[in-house]
Amino acid sequence: MTAWRRKGQWLEWTASAEPSTLEEVKALLPDAIDERTLKKLWHASGVEIQGRRVLLRLFPEESLQYMPEWTGIEVLFEDDFCLVADKPAGMKVHPTRESESGTLLHAVGWHLESTGQSCRPRHIHRLDEDTTGPVLMAKCPWAQVRLDEAMREKKVERTYVALVHGRLSPNRGRVDAPIGRDRHHATRRRVSPGGERAVTHYEVVESYRSATLVRLRLETGRTHQIRVHLSHLGHPLIGDTLYGGRSEGIERQALHGERLSFPHPWSGENIEVQSPWPPDFAALNERLKK
């Protein structure tokens, strides 16, 4: 990928030749900029040509959607296009009702404002309120389009670790079971023939006397997918009382997003981000070893 740099709202890129028309710019630009995006920028005066230098207005100044709030979250990765925030337990990714505060978007808004960035975070995927781990966010509209596309094409990989009741067997497997709403409960999901396709891959990391540490990879991203699939197998997550688990020293489901990888929206380079185990998960794992 040819070198680029950011200049305020603009991305400056040096072409291999000197373009003069939209068609010539398109022929010289990297594949990351699709024709539809380029035409939209062109007609909105978002493309400037200065000899071989091509400037694209990819970083428009934006106001925050929600009032920023400081909560001390950790940012695991960040550049001009996107960031990965480490979501703690007990925090929603985004508000689900009017005037709700205390979400990850509020916290990321504080981070952006406090570092002098005039942009709006856009979450690309979600985690349950009590699940911890990395959440990918775009920092400009164009990056959101690229990352949403990567999600649809299953190029964004999420790996989780969980502690479940019982000794899971076999040691490796694939759960392909559709998930739909439970008509008897407002928030619960269940395996249902009429539900949406859901696929989870799992691998046993370590077996304890009455529990299993398991690593999981999502092929699809349904609501409560891991929780529903593990309960369906007869091994609910420890702490997940909604799906048959028992608390046993942890006040939430024992589920953590351990790793996130995605293609960078501009360069296409594979970005891999690790999230350390939170203290409550690590402490539970140590207790179960004894």
C-alpha cells in the first residue's frame, strides 16, 4: 500500500501518475475506495487533485451523538480510521432507551473529546451487557461502511473464552443450531427450527472437576449465541442464570472476548487485538483449578 497521511479532514495519497478526471483518479486509487464512495466525494467537493497528490475528505468533523462520560475504559487499538475499546462488565455498548447513559459509546466519546478528536464513534458489533472484551468502532462514515462490509463477509473474527458447568465433551466441536426468540420470556433466546442460522465453534482448553474452560469462535453473531448454544449442549455458562447457570462466585456470565481480528479499512492489513482476562474471570478460573 502506497504511503498516505492525514491532513485535518483529508487523507492525502500520492498516485503513481498525475490524474485529471474522476475516471483517472479511480484507476489510480487503492481498491479500498469503491466507485460509489469516490463519486459521492467527487460531487460533494471531497476530492482534490494537486499534481500526483490526491486528497480525499474521509474525516469530516462530527459532533458526538451522546454526551461524553468518563469511565476509565482502556483503548486497545486506535488509528485515524477506527479503534477497539475494552468493554467492562455491566456496561452496554449503546443506549437502548432515551436518555440512557453509562454506555461504551458515552465512554469512547469522552476518550475522543479529551484527545481533541472531532469524530463520532460507530460500533461495528456488540457484546452483551455483562460480557467483557474488545469492541470495534469506526471513527468516520467511510470506515464504518468498510468495516460493516467486513462483518457481512465474515472477515471480522471474534474469539471468546468461557467457563461452563460440567466437563464438556468432545474436546472440539461445531454447534450449528438456529436461534430465535423465546416466546415465554421477553429477553431470552432459544434454539428453534424457525430461528436464524447460528454457528459456534468450540475447543476445550482445560477440564476441571466440575467445570470446563472453553475457547469459542463465532461464525455468526446472533443475540446471546454462545450462551444459548452452550446451554443447548447441557453446559450453561457459570453465572448465567438466564440460561440455567449458577452463580458460584461470579455475578455475571463467565464469558470474555479474548481476541478480535479484522482487516484494516484502508490498508487491508489484518489487525489482531488481544484483551486480557478481567479479574473476576481469572479469579474464578483459579478457584476451579483447585
